[in-house]
Amino acid sequence: MNTKFSFSAGVWNLNRGEDPFGPPIRASIPFAEKLQKLKALGFDYVQFHDDDAVPLGVSPVNVAAEAARVRSLCEDAGLGVEFVAPRLWEDPLFVDGAITANDAAARQAAMDRGKRAVDIARVLGTHRIVLWPAREGTYIREAKDPLASFDRFVEFLNCLLAYDPDIRILGEMKPNEPMDLMYLASTAHFLALAARTAEPDRVGTLIEAAHSILLGLDPSEEMAFAIWHGKLWGVHLNDQDGLKFDEDKSFGSANLRRAFNIVDVLVNNDYGLKGEVVGLDVKAMRTQPTDMATKHLSNSKRMFERLVEVSVKLDRSAINALRASRDYEGLDALILDALMGVR
């Protein structure tokens, strides 16, 4: 039972409150100040997209120097870097996807962007590369050859694995948004594809709770499946109010029972003992003023830690007895009582 965890969040989790329907409503926070705020909130690591750390306008010959400057800022703030994720969805060149684009030039650009992310990660001191295939899908299924698309995924992964022998690639799967239908919608899809790569032992998963919920699955079951394979190398914890857009609500705010089951799976399967980090990918409500726009992070971290306490205090012998007798109503009441603080 692991009860000691390290926490991370992305620089994007301290944002200005813009959404697809409205402009920013909060003041922007300088980069170094974001790092200081994360440390003050009790975080140990920060997460980056490649261009969060080194903007695309930086000359290739200066990429390493700029990444070194960012690493120095992180170290000054007392933070490590958990991972770097190549942002393969915003550039107009990737309008048809990056990895699975029908245009060979776009696919090559995706590989180049992936290598750039690896270069940045190396300087920042992390071997974790997170892949969110945001536009790797279709609006109509006839737009792409699915078998060719799966081959292109493997080609992309093999390219990065060969480029740096130390990296590990963590696939972060999502069933929809921004695409209508995305390839590799679930953890199982990605793990099956990982087995076809040149080095399957270096390809695993980062599971985001909201993405599992959007697929109609329980995040704790997805995480347990990845743990069973030895492939749960990262998590993004948040919450989601049903099958809507990706809400990134504070952890436990929509469904406390579901949040407990996530924590219980992690605690009881020693997540974190091999360097895995509890990542929080949560957004402040748009209504939050700038000076109150960190509560989503502190609330989520506190909720995780409180649910760890609940998990540790559960009477496991009573749970096993209730399972053995098939008294699942009794087990249901035991869990609810624990969440309500009833002894």
C-alpha cells in the first residue's frame, strides 16, 4: 500500500479562462510565477507541451539553450519536469491530423516535431514523452484508410524510440473531441498497438480520468487494466459530469465514489513506487477571479490526499468477508459509510 505520492500539473492548468465561446477573462500569469505558484501549492513536478517550454519561433540552434534556461527556472522553483508532450494539433499543417495525415509532408513534419520534443525533454531532465493523438481520427470514416493509419502510428512511435534509446512514450487516449471519431479510443487500443512497435517495453500509458468517462468507462477499471499490464506510467486526474465535452473539473467534484475508486486502485497497487507521478489536469471555473484561480489545484490535491486516508483506513478483512458472502449491498454501505466518515 503506497501512501506517499508526488504531484504534478501543467502550466496550462493556470490559464486565463478562455474557452471556445469566449475570450480570456483573467490576467495572464508570467511563466516563472506559474512555477512558483505550483511549488507553493505543494506540487513536485510541472508538465509541458514542447512549445510551452520552447516556443516554435526559437531557432533550431537555440532550442537546447532555451530548454536549459527553462530547466534552470524549474530548478529555482524547486520543481522537476514530469514529461514533455509534442503539440501535434494546433498547427494548420496538421488540419488532417499529424501522425495519420494523408499528406506525407504533414506526417514527416509530425516526426520532426516529435524529435524536437524529445530534444527538449532530454535537456529538461525527463525521459517521459506523452502522446495525445488529438486530431488522429476523422469526421467521416471514409476520409482515411484505418489500417494505413495504424501502420502510421507504429511508424511514428518507432521513429521516436529509435531517435532516443532512453525515452518512454506514454499514450494518452481519448475517444472524441476535437475529432468526431478518434483512432485508438481507449487504453486497450493503444496497448494493443504498442505491442506492434519495435520496443513494446518502452511504450505505456497515461490515463486521464475524464477521457475514460467520455468513453463511458470507469477510470479505475482502465487504470487497473493498465497496471495489470505493467503499463500505467502516468495519470491525469480530474472529474467529468457525464458524456459531455472534456470538462476537466476538480478531482472528486462530480462523483466522489468514482474518485475514491481511482485512489483506491492506485494506493493498493503501489502506484508511485517506481517514480510514477499523480498528475492533475484540471481547469479553474471560468468565473474564478485571478486571485482565486488556483483553488481547483489545491482542492484536487487535497481531495486525493483525503481519499488516500479513506482507502488506508478501510477494513480489508470486512471487505473480503462481504465479497465471499456476496453481500454487495453490505459492501456498498461500507464504502458509503467510509466516504461519509461514519465509523
